[in-house]
Amino acid sequence: MVPSQFDKIAVVDNEIRLTDSGNYLIGKQFPAGDYELSLAGSVTVRDSVQLILQTFSGKTKQEFSLSSGTDKLSLTVSKNSFLRIKMGLNQELAVILKAK
């Protein structure tokens, strides 16, 4: 087995675009800080994304979801924690993190 490399995610115009389900390492893949979260892409009424902020040991610090009915959410993320994203079947959906 080979451990994940947690490649750095590009920040474009103060936005980070996450298009895949999985764990994102805060502080290594993108900076810690205050963000406004929203959905982008072809969002339908049935679309929903679950977001979980966790420690390295797996302890859940915060859990919430974004859906077509949710405009935006505010989130503060700290270094050395994970942002876990669980997306549905819509392959065109993306979670946008915009730095405040």
C-alpha cells in the first residue's frame, strides 16, 4: 500500500473548488482559515453534499450538509484536520470554498 500524497489544491480567485468525495487535509492541501461554502454546477432539488470536519484521530468536530435549498455556509477550518466530503451521484456538482 502507498499512503495518499494529499496533493495541494489550487486556489483560483480566492476560491477552492472540490469536485470529488474524500478527505482533504487542511493546512497541506489548502490553507486553514475562514471560508464561505456553496455548491456549484448543475444543482438539482435532490442534490446534497455532506461535510464533516474531523481531527486526525477521527473525532468529529462539526458536521453539516449543503443542498439546493442551502444558499451558503460559513466554516472556520484549522490546520492539521480533515474536511471529509460525501457527494451524491451528480458528477457535475462541486463544493466551493471562498476565503472570507
